[in-house]
Amino acid sequence: MSKGKLFAIVTSLVLIMVAVLVLTGSVSLSAASSPFVVRMLDQCNPPTFNAAVGPGTCIGDGTITFNHFIATLTNSHTVGAWHFDPADGTVEEGTVLTLENRGGEAHTFTKVANFGGGFVAPLNALSGNPVPAPECATVAFGVLVPKPESPSNIFVEAGTTEMGPTAGSPILPSGATTRIPCCIHPWMRMEVTTK
């Protein structure tokens, strides 16, 4: 075999190896950087919710009236259209969560030690969660006071997207399952397990 052919073969093999390394690096980079999307959903009907609770409480085109919402919550202690999607998930360390509020009301994504009520006392009572989770609210002079926004208590306005925590951080520790409710609608719950 001539030196020219040998050089061409070696060069081709080196280029193939470099291409494989680059492609493998790209694939693992994009896998590690792919977000885990958590959707916050509801179907509040703006005219009825805004009339009952106050202007700006609900935006969008939801179809569940406030009266139907309260009746369902009273009877079932939950309203199925108000939920996290997915309700549970397992993520790799380093995965960044993306929080998408596709509903018409504000929601929270809050790490709690144990599920409980939120900071809206009537919704706590109707959902059967009379005691607020301490990560959601404190009681001051008989009134529930919401905990301030923080990296472990993220408020997501209707129709917006927020960056959530990273799996493997103190908020979503490795080898653990983390409980996450909405502190406004305490029946909205999910669990995130970090490998």
C-alpha cells in the first residue's frame, strides 16, 4: 500500500472518530440540557371568576364557572381541571424544570415536607386541607399570610413560563422524592423523583 493511500485511510478514520465524538457529545449535551416541562392547568371562566373574586383573577378562555368550581370542590375536595401535568415524574440529576402556566389563574410550584393546605383559607377548607403547609403560609392574627416567593416557592402567573429548579439541587435533591403543591389550590399536587 502506498504512503498516499495509507495517509488517506488514516485521515478518513481520524475524521470519522472526530465526527463520532462530536455527535456523541452533542447527543449527551442535549439530553442533559433538555428541560422537564411541568404544565399548570385550570379552566377558570374569566367573567364568573372575576365577578366573584375580583378583576384580573382569571384570564383566558376557560369554561368552568366559579359556581361550578365551588360546587365541585365542595363535593369532591378537588377540581380535576386544576392540576399539574404530569402529576409525577422522575428526572436525571442536572435536568432543569420548566414551569408553564397554561391556565387562567396564578399558581405556585412550592417544595413542601408534607402536603397540606395553602394560603387561601376557603379553598383549604373546601378541599379538606384545613392546616396550611408551613412552606405555603403562616398564621398571623388568625389570618393566613403567604410565604414570599423564593427558589423553592415559585409563583407562575397565568399564561407565563418560569424556569424551575434543577434536579440535584437542594430543592430537588438526588435520590429523593420531592412533594410539590400549588399553595393557592392545595389539591394540585405532584411528586418529582431525582435519580
